[in-house]
Amino acid sequence: MTAYLRRRGPGGTYFFTVKLAEAGSGVLIDHVDLLRRAYAHMAALKPLTCHAMVVLPDHLYALWTLPEEDADYSNRWGALKARFSRDFRVRLGLPPLPRSPSRRRKKDAGIWQRRFWEHAIRDDAEFEAHRRYCWMNPVKHGLVADPADWAFSSIHREIRAGTLPADFVRSPEKGEVGEAA
């Protein structure tokens, strides 16, 4: 049995990569409304601060800070994934997927990869690098030329609020992607 070591600290800030089981699927952006609803439901029950998030066709990235007394990001992701999976199958009118005994024991619907990747943020430079990584990922994947053109990104919240970092270059023509020229 594999032992997964997770670094947890109450009030910590973490960067996450969460993927669908089927690479190349477009389920997340095709049903982003269900993902948003699942996120809102989870966050209402288990608050957090989301600094950046981007949803791509088959995976997403998020940068979260948990409350001071809380280190439980695993149950947050579990709740979000479970809610999305249930609502997705209901929307499509699908019966539950055939699942192995292991998936049934773990209450795994088979839509998401079982695990997610998390990284504990150690300092301000790392925080900023991971926030930029979220925002620039649609450009990296060739989905858009400018991160502001990707509809499924928290960069729009920053643009509306006027809080985009001053040295963040949105258009690759102005210099190296994501950095000041």
C-alpha cells in the first residue's frame, strides 16, 4: 500500500492540481456551471480563500489559503469532486458507472483521478509564481493568446478589481509570457 505524505498546517496556503480520470476530456469546461456550483457548495460548508483558479478542459489548478484553525483540504476536494460527479451524472441521465470494488469502497465515481497534487506554499515569491502559473496555463496549452481571453479563470476577478500585479503582462507580444518586458 502506498503511503502518501501530505504536508498540512492549519491556515496554510496550497497550490493544487486536480485532474479528470479521462485525459483529453472537455467535461470541466463543458459543465463549468456544475463545477462552480460544487465549489460554492463546498466553500459555504468549509470556507477558504481562493487566490487563483483556472479550469481547463480536463484539469484545474487552484491556490487556496485555509482558515487558521483548519488544515483539511482533502475533504474540501472530496466534497467538490463528489458533488460535481453526482450532478454531472444526473444532468446526463446516466446510471452510476461500473466500478471496481476498490472504487466502491472509496465512493469513487470514476470521473476524477483519485488523487490530486498539492504543494505547500512557503513564501511570497512562490505564492506569486503559482498564481501566475494558474493564470498563464491556458496560454501554455495553446487555448488562448492572452490569459484574459480564457473565460474559466480567476484572472477576471483581479482585472475587475484592478488588483492584477503591476508587472504582469497579459499579452505575449509585450515580452516574455507572464513577466514584465
